Amino acid sequence: MSNYLEIPNLDKGFPFRRFVHEGEVLVYPHWHKMIEVIYVTKGTLHLGINDIPIHMQAGEIQFINGGDVHYFLASPNSERIVIQFDLTFFQEDEMQADGEPSLRQLFAKMKAHSTGWSKETVVKMQTLLHAIHIEDETKPLGYKYLIKAKLMEMVALLYREIPAEEDDKTRILSEEITLKSEETLEKLDEIFSYIEAHYKEPISLEEMARFTGFSIYYFTKFFKKNTGVTFVTFLNDYRLNQAKWLLINEEIPMAEVAEQVGFSSVKTFHHAFKRAMGIAPLKYRKTIYGNKLTRN
């Protein structure tokens, strides 16, 4: 079973999301750039992080650092609040005081499972997570401001009250994995930024290999290992996602849609879209518009 990269579609101006997992769920090994917090509100959860098994009960909280490979199996009738956020959310360059560890260092060295915290700290963290959950669920006026305030408060709590892991083999292994993951994330960030800037143009494996400083063979292997898909598949999926936005938001001909998202011809675009979506692009546009009219 291979590990795969998860790329949530987060708002760059507000890189945060929250969701609730319910019931018996199996999530395969994956990793992502964001920090993830799992708060078990009902039932139990069997979690694995970097091949270390963790059993969670109702009321317990687990932080997962960016780059850590994780998976879980939840019990029936269970429930978990999950929040994810990118560290850019905190504008660290402006917030970090002299002598403080960086946020990445903080998350790498802290006791990430709430069983290692004091009872008072656990209650404080539960209260913060509940408040974030309610705000994002109900979305009252100004909810984003309150969520950001609560996340800032959470980080302050981590600095002040969450102890660091002891210098054992587990923590050293975790730091080695984190360092390696940061290097991988930096390289993937470069690749994704390049795709975002150039997807409208032809992009070859040779071009990407030169850009990354890898051989074609190593680039192909590196990308597949860390994303779970080939580079060509990822690039086409990215282009198709851009095409879907154009199809439902711009009244332009198919030839222009194909050109704007980097396909060499309308025919190639049509076949790729239909293979991925199970429906032709023109029919997709008409279906979406029809559903909009029905709802209105």
C-alpha cells in the first residue's frame, strides 16, 4: 500500500478547514503539508503516525505534523472533529519572539497526544476546538476572525503548557522524518508552484527534470512516490479542474477552454475530460447550468 499526498483545496487567504468524521471509517496512509488536529468526541480511533500505533478514546486529542504519514480506523458509532491549517495562517515572521522555537519546531517536539498533557490543559484545548467547530459550523458574522483568534490562542497554549517529548528514539525518529519531509515538501512546493504558473503551456518530463535538478527517471520516481500518481496524471487533473471552473463560470467556446488550460487540441481535451468525468465537457456545462436554474 503506497502513501499518497493529500492536497486540500484551501483558501490561500484563510488556509483552514474543519470537518466531522462519523462512524466506521478507514483512511489509508497519506500525508499533507498542513497541521492536522484530531479530537475524538465519541467512540475510539486506531491511528498510525509514521508507523507508530496510537489508540485514542473519546475526549482525547492528537496533533499530526505536516509531512507525517498517517492513517486510521475508527470504531462504529464514533465521531471525530478534524481541523487542518497551514502554518502560513499565523504570519510567523511577524509573530515569533526572539528565542522562541519556530512553529515547525514546536509541532515536531511537542507531546502530540493529549494523554501526555495535564487535565487542565486538555480541558482548555477541548474548549478551543469546540469553539472553532461551532463557529465554522454556523458561520455567524465575523466567524473567520474568531476562528483565527482561537487558533492563535491554541498556539500560545502549545508554547506555554504542552510539554516536549523526551529525547528518546521515537522523538529522534520523528524529527528525522520531519526534516526529510520538510525537504520533500519544499521540493513539491516548487513543483506545484511551477505547474500553477505554467499549466497553460506544454510541460514535459524533461522540462520538469531540468527545473528540479533531477534526472527524468528520478523525477518520475520522486513524484509518484510522494503524490501517489504520475506527473502526467497530476498535470492533466490540475488542468481539468481549471477547465471545470471555466465551463461553469465563463461562456467561452470549447476550443478556448482547451487552450486556456493547456490542452493541445479540443479533441485531446474532450477525450481527457470525458475519461475523467464520465461526461463530455459541453454536457457537463449544460448539466451544471440546468441544476442552477432548478435550484433557483
